[in-house]
Amino acid sequence: MKNLRLGDTLVEDGYITEDQLKVALDAQKNDRSKKIGEHLVDLGFVTEEQIAAVLSEKLGYPLISLETYNVKVEAVEEIPEELARKYNMIAIDRSEDGNDLTIATSDPLNYYGIEDIRMVTNKHLTINIALKEDISNAIDYYYSEINSKTAAEDINENADMYALDEEDLYNADEDDTPVVKLINSLLIRGYRDKVSDIHIEPFEEETIVRMRIDGSLIEALRLKAKIHPPLIVRIKIMANMDISERRVPQDGHIVTTINGQSLNLRVSTIPTVHGEKVVMRYLNTNATIDHSDTFGMTPENYEKMKHMMEMPNGIIYVTGPTGSGKTTTLYMIMKSLAKRPVNITTIEDPVEEQLEHINQMQVNNQAGMTFEAGLRAILRQDPDIIMVGETRDNETADISVRSAITGHLVVSTLHTNDSLSTVIRLEDMGVEPYLVASSLVGVVAQRLVRKVCPYCGQLVAPSANDAKLLTKKITAVPTAVGCNMCNNTGYLGRVAVHEIVTIDRHLKRMIAQNAQLDDLKAYAKSSQHYETLFEATEKLVEEGVTTMEELKRVSYYEE
């Protein structure tokens, strides 16, 4: 089979025509960096999946999906990362005696690459075929995990040697010391695993590193207690924090590039009995957003949101607890508003993403730049649209509301349990009901719901208690099981659910007259097709997207 000619084979099997092959061959003459199969895919004559299927059939190699394959990390380690990236080949399994290695490749005709790996590993190779992008993603994922574990093992074995003083850590170049290597590998691993936060937690005997994935904290590493001080010092240096102060909480910000990857993290430290705990939150993430073209919303909710955004003045609140995705939604709204010929200014703590055509201000309490002071300054800048990162106190709420009344569109976040509770919250903060009624345009309450893992999730009959909770007759509900694809959590990815209320004339009248919350909800239900967070999540259970456990978690806020 070494003489297999891919182009001729595709013609013989009817995937392409002779003319199409000739066009691809001409393209290859102009660009020798790509093989004929890549040119055929680029030209749209054939898909990568079709090429993989043909090669599998002709060569007798299994065609596999790396997304569902139980890849063994100890097998991945057999091939040096540089070699794996050079040939886009990854080891996925090995025999118990260690003599046989199974590799995945998108190009089984690359005999030179296969032979090179055979020589380096000194193993008998079994070839599997997988898609090019899947292999590239697997290389990123598994080698980032291997690199962080290797750095941790190295630093644990030589804890005394690597307990460097502060000057060493200040002067350390990238990858210059084991401590720097460890932190860099953790940051890259976190980004590639799409984590939202990294927690570095000191205890009496050891330091535990955990990563939050889809809302759940997953343990990543354990380090000797001696490593904790230099680790924290290095992080504080990167975040421009005071390394001499260990007794009070500190906040910092890391903007760096590691291995060609730009990273932006917010850093927070607090003193604990065993040392400083650090949490690093990713402000730039590669996590995908369901329905991103509609702000992560259903078409019905998106139409309501568009109606609110078209208002010339008023205030829009996005509400929910910490970690519910409010800021992400807020930024998507602001990016859409920035397409208009308007002056937009924000006051945020912190600025989590730099937005084009938007003037962004950072809160600095030590310098006197509070939300209140920043908002007053913005009003002197002739703004059309104002974003207030968070409404935390009555002064900020009062200025925001009065800004909305005087011809500005204001967008902000607030911590409330549901959408209409925003009215009660504003009144509790000292805003008069008539001001709330005349300024409020609408409220978006949001939660992030974990999606059941598609690889291990199962359908089961709801329990008697679950059936009582449901408002619909659902005969089968998903349940989380756990597998290697989802870190044994049973969940993979998250989807946003929303509860949106637009404040129409009747609701304004009711708010001004101090109507009860239940009455506000009853009117919204009858006149606006108001869908609660519970009902939105129940739909996802019915569609097999999420579990009863997630529904109960969201319904907690409903009660």
C-alpha cells in the first residue's frame, strides 16, 4: 500500500472527478507545503471525513473519534511533544508489556513521520486514523496536562532546592526556573481545558491546585507545602501585587503571553491559617457560547432584549448570582450597541475585556475612583449609553436611575434572585418607587446550567419526588454518570437560561403604586409570556440537555 495514490483513489471511488483532481494538482504546484488531500479539502471538492474514510478502507486502519476514545496519558507521554506536533500524531494506547504503542494520525501515508516515531519510541506501532483538528486538539489537551504534572513532580522531588528567594523570582525569565515552569504550565493547561478559575489552596501538609470547569472544582495537582511561598510570590510578581504584604487580601491583574497564547487573568489573594490562598480568574476564555448570535438567548428572549436595547433612554439590569455569566452577557450587549453612532462609556471593577469604540473606566477605590464618582464624571462627558459594571450601593443606584430618566440608556448588573425582584431590591436601596417605575426598561435574570455529558449521560424515569416538582409530564430525564470525557462529573459544557421582563406601561403603574411582587409576576405571566428560570430549565430537562439536579439548583432561586 506504500504506492497508494490518494487522488487517483478518490477518483476511482467517485468522490472527485478527473478535472477536480487536475485543479488540485495545479494548486499543489503553486503551494508545495500542502499535500494533495489538503488542497482537495481547501477547494471544497471533498471533505476531510471522506478522505479519512477512504484511507481507512484502503489501508485497513481503524477510523476513530478522539472525542470518545479513552486516551491513556501514559501512552501520550511515550512520544515527545515536539515530535507529536511536527507530524500531528499522538499516542493513544499502549500494551501492558509496553512494547506496543497505538497512535492516531490524520495522514497514514506519512511513512517518514511514522518511522521517525517508531525509531524514537522503539515500539511496535499500531495505526489508527483520526481527523486532523481532533488530533491537534488532543495534543493541546493532553500535553498541557502532562507538562503541568511533570513540572509538579520535578518541583516536589526537589522542594528544598527550588525554594528560591524573592530576587530569583523577580529576575526569572520565562521557563527559567521550575516555579515559573509550573505556573506557566498551569495557566496554559487552564486555558486549554476551558477553566474559569484556578484555585491554589494551602493546607498544613500540602498545597492543592484545583480548576473550575463548568462550575465544578476539579483537583489538578498536589504540591509540597514548602513550594507554596515561592509559588505565591511569583504569581504576585506577575500580578503587580505587594509581595511583602501577606496579612491582608490583595487584588491584581496578569496580562501575559505564554507559548504564543495571550492570557488575561484577574488575581485575588486572601490570608489563611496555612498561607495565602490565590484564585486566578480567566478574563479571556476559549469556551464556546450556545446561541452566541442571540446573546446566548432563545429567539423569543432575544426579541425582548432587542426591544429593550432600542429604547432611547432608561435602565436595563442583568441580574444573577456570582458566576452566572452576567458580565459575558453585558459585554455582548455592549458590543452590539457600539455598532451605533453613539458615545458609550463604562465604569467597571475590573475591566474584564477591552471593547472597541467604547470608553472604559476602571474603579480605583484607593484613588477615590468609586462607581459613584466615576458615574458622576461620565455624566459630564455627554454620553449616550452608560454601562455600570455593578450596582452595589444606594448612591450608584440613585445616580444610575436619575441618569436613565434624563435621557441616557444605562446598562448594569445587580444581584437578585429573579427578574422582578430587581424592583424590590432597588426600593430597598432607597430608590423611590416612582423613580424605579419611570426609569426601568427591563430586567434579564440569568443562570448557567450544566449540560449533561453526551458521552455518558443516560435517560431514566424521574423519581416520585422529581415527578412532583415537574410541571410537565416527562417520562424520561437525563442523569449524570461520569466518564473520562467529562472529568467524571457527568457534565460537559454549560448553557445560559434567562428570565426576561420588559417594563410596560401597566407594570410601571403597578410599581409606582407599590404593588406586591406576586402581583407583578402574575401580570407579567398573563401579558408577556413571562417564562421563569425554572420553566426555562425544565424545557432543557425535557429536551435531554440537563438533569433534575440542575433544575433543582436553579429552582432554589425561584422559591
